[in-house]
Amino acid sequence: MRTIHALTPQARIPATSARRQADQRRWIGSFIGLAVGAALLAAASAAQAFGFDEIAERAKGLAAKPYVAPPDNLPAELKQLNYDQMRDIRFKPDRALWRQERLPFELMFFHLGHYQTQAVRINEIVGGQARPVPFKREDFDYGKNSQLSPGKWGDVGYAGFRAHYHLNNDKYKDELAVFLGASYFRVLGANQHYGLSARGLAIDTVGGKGEEFPRFSEFWIERPDPKATTLTVHALMDSQRASGAYTFVIKPGAETVVETRVRLFMRAPVATLALAPLTSMYLFGENQPQKGDFRPEVHDSDGLMVASSSGEWIWRPLINPNGTLTTSFTLPGVKGFGLMQRDRRFASYEDTEARYEMRPSAWVEPTSDWGPGRVELMSLHTPDETHDNIVAYWVPAKQPAPGQPLDYSYRLHLQGEQQQRPPGAWAVQTRTGYSYAKLDKNEQQFIVDFEGPSLAALQPGAEVKAIASTNANGEVTEVNAYPNPVTGGWRMAVRIKQLRPGQSTELRGFLQTKQQVLTETWSLILPPQ
């Protein structure tokens, strides 16, 4: 089981319903002689349709009042379930919502218990109208949990839900998305395995008196048409200092895209307002090898990629520090950022069960003006692969005043083999260690391989130069660039000495010719030794 290490307390646009459109056409056809009356009825129906704006009004109303914590009324026998007992409670697939109607999407629900003790309300939107989805104990197989008495609970609600779709073949509906716990959700593209998670919002990951975990308290899922290719999920989020409305339009495919619209209202200022946060795991890899494990690398993501509105592309390889390490890139604006799993080779991981090479990359592409701010990367130490220890998010330079809305939107791309790249060339691997020449005390060597169209287009004998720099705590002692005849790319070799080993050091490098920069900026953080 994946837990969230030090990150959780416990471990778009609204589419017009095609069903509603069909209803309106039938009304007009039946009362063709009363065209004016039919138009009035259709307008009244549209005015009553439930969607993003109604949820945003709820969020605004919540933010205008003191926060009220969700009630703690879960039956004691569910709270006392251990991990194995909880795993033995399973939703019955034949009871999935929309299965009998043979719709392209289906919903299944998570039972409350163990870590998940706060119920979320789930509603279905049909014909523009919302109606609750009640808890039904007969929808679950309780396995060996004979001590439970579900008949006495009443409607305890659900912990969350998952959506299924014919993602990989026509014979079986795979898991497409899961919304479970706080504001966490996971989404898959074709031939991908669950890895990193997205979140609706994060508050005070750093800089405050402790992290606050907003949670989705209620969902509204639009019933899809028989030929639908997208699933629309609306959510109401609430926490001690913020409330918000969300709409997720999920379009599955080889690259699943989630069109996301958000309207936030603050109850009070916060130290760190983290938008579009991503959470992942990095244990060790080629830039931070580990002895003793037979696997060469273990991680869900291997780097943070950032595209600035200035045109610069940045790649920061992930690390597993000894403590907590937070770094950021201050930008005039952001075209995108993401936690990427660039290395897609099985030989890099050699794990036949975890299949890390099939974990998705997540790229956040703003579709509104986010203004200036910073992309922040928070890395924590993790002792094993069961704990998420990486968080990346956008922090706006200015947060809204309490009661004032913050509207923004973005596309979340879940990518596999085909993923977002810089337009020129990019780092495909970062290795560390000495070669024939031994390293001096406090000196480290990094070998970075770049590939991409800008390098492939170079003429034989082209003069390529490696540019490397460091902050005040480092000294670049040697830097070289030379072709890699095996890959057709270029290799940068750089040596750096940490002047004060007890402090972190930043190292940056890229390749250029006399005329142009050829690659993204490779930016590595050396943690305190």
C-alpha cells in the first residue's frame, strides 16, 4: 500500500447534458404548435440545471463563515478495521453505477474504514438535475469480516469513488480515475500503471505552522451519454482557510487529459497557496544510486520539468534527501510544469511487479493567465518505496483577499511513451561517480546525456560548448561536452566541489553553439552531505 509520507494527516467547464438537449427536442416536437411555450419551458429547465456555478456559490457561502469540521459519526467497528480487514471489503463490479445501462463509463465506490473515516457525499447529475447516490451495503462483499453489522449503520456514505472505461481494450473496463482521500486523485492513460497523484489544492506545505489538507466533501458526476468520450466530475472543496469549486472533464486515451476549472475563496491568508499540486515518490535512481537493492532505480517520477513564459525550459532531477529540502523557480509566468517519468525502459528498473517504466508523467498546462509566481519542489526523505516524498506545485505571487474569487484553469496531461518535451533537446539520463580520474574531497562528477532534434540537426564537426555554473556554495572544477556515438546525442561531463558540505548546492548546465542554446537547462540540487 502506498502511503503519503508527511503529506496527509492519515497516511470545464460544465458540459451541457446531451440527455437534456434530447429532452428539449422531444418537448418541442410534441408541442410544435406552442413554440413560444416550449421555448419558455426549455429556458426554465436550463436555468435550473446544476453545475459549476451552483457549486461555486456554495463555496463562496462556506468561505464567508467559520470553518465547520465534518462530523465524526463513523461506527466504531469501521474505525477499528486494520489494513487487511479493510482490503477484504470489496465493491461488487456487477453493482457498478451505469453498468445496467451499458454506458461507456461506470462508477464503483470505496467503503469507509481504517484510514478513510470521513464520508464524502456523492451525487449523480441526470438531465441537469442532481440526485444523491445513497450508500447500499448490498453493493459490497465484506469477505471474512463477519464481525461487522452493516444492517445497523444506515447511510454512512462513501470514502470516494473510481471511474472505469474501456481504456486498453473493448473487453474490459479498466480503472481510469480514482478520487479518494482529502483532495487527492489519480488518473491513467492507456497502458499506464498507477504512480503519482494529483491534488485539488495544498496549503502551507512549507512556511506555515503545519500543512493544511483541503478535502473534497461532495461530488457531482454527470451521467454520460451512450456515445460519450468524456466524463465530467464536479467537486466542492473545503478546509480551515479555503473553499472552492472544481470541474474535471476527463478525456481518456493514450494520453488522458483532464480539463480542470477552479474557483477558490480564501477564509484567511496562508503562507503557501499551492495550485495544481502533484505528489510522487523517488527512492533512488541513476543520479543517486543505492547499494544492496537488485533494482537499478525505484521511482514514480525522475524529474521536475518547467516551461517558463520567458522561453526557458528547466529539468531538475529528483533526489531523496536526508531531510526536507524545498527549492523553487521564480518565473514571470508559466507555460507548464510537471513531474515526469522520462525513463521508460524496463531495464532501468527490473521490477516485474511494480513496472515503474509504466508509471505516468503528469504535465500541468495552464489554460488561463496564472500571472507571475514560482514552481516549488518539496523533497522529503523516504526510507522505502511505500511513501510518497515529492511534491510540486505553483505558488502565485499574489493570493486573493478573503472572500475574493481566484479563477484559474489548466489541462492535466497523463502521459506515457509520448510525453511533453522541450523543443530543442533534453536530458535523458544523469549519472554520478568518478571514472578514471579520482575525485578530490567534497568533489562530485555528473555525466548528463542530451538528445533531441536540435542536436540531431547539427552538422558533423559542429562546435558545441557546455556551459555550467553553480551558486556561491560551489565551484565548477571541470566541464566538457562531446558527442555520444551510440545514441547520436551529446554528453556533458561536469565536476563540482561543494565548498560547505553541510549546505545544499545548485548546479546548472546546458549545451550551446555560437548561435543558439541547444538544450533545456539541467538544474541539479546537491543536498547537504
